[in-house]
Amino acid sequence: MALDLLPVVASSAACCTPVTGAPMSAEDAERTARTLKALADPARLRLLSILASHEGGEACVCDLTDPVGLSQPTVSHHLKVLAEAGFVTRDKRGVWAYFTLVPGAADELAGHLAQHLTPGASA
């Protein structure tokens, strides 16, 4: 004699809760994932933190290589990724490139995530 181990579900019970906000679109999810991928690297997070610790949120690439322990071409690559994601801007001065944090970029991303990932926050 086999025991029935499946739970009994009343046929009149609704299985789904109603949608109360606008979910993130597929395109928005792709764009946000690309942005998050730019941050998903310890060296890039360190570079942003180091930039934030400099006066005015700006530093020359020559000032960023030693703190992260990476070569100048590698640091430049990471900064390019961060620039493409909208977290830093680049200003060429002579032979050196200076990078500056984009004001509010991290706050904007955090707000966007909160809007779409916090229950009841999406209108």
C-alpha cells in the first residue's frame, strides 16, 4: 500500500498573486546586467573606491596602478569598461588620461535596482 505524499490543494485556491507594479522589461534587464557586469570585478570596484577617495573624485591613471597592483594597460582596460558603463569619464591631458567619477551614477543604479527589486516600490 503506497502512501500519497503529495499535499492536498483545494481546487478553489488561487495559485498566483496579482501583479501590482511594472516589472523590468527584457531590454532593461539586459542593459542593467551589462552595467552590473562592469562592477562585478574586484579591481574595478577598487578603482571606483580609489577615485572616490581622491579630491574631486578624479585621478590620473598613473596614480591608480600601484594601489591595485596591476599594470597600466590592465588598469586602463578596467577604466575603459567603467567608462562604457557610465561610471567614469576620461580626460586626456598630454600623455596621461585622467578619470573622474560620474556624479550620481552609483546612486542611479541603486535606485533603479530598488525600484524593480523591492516589493511594492514599482509604481
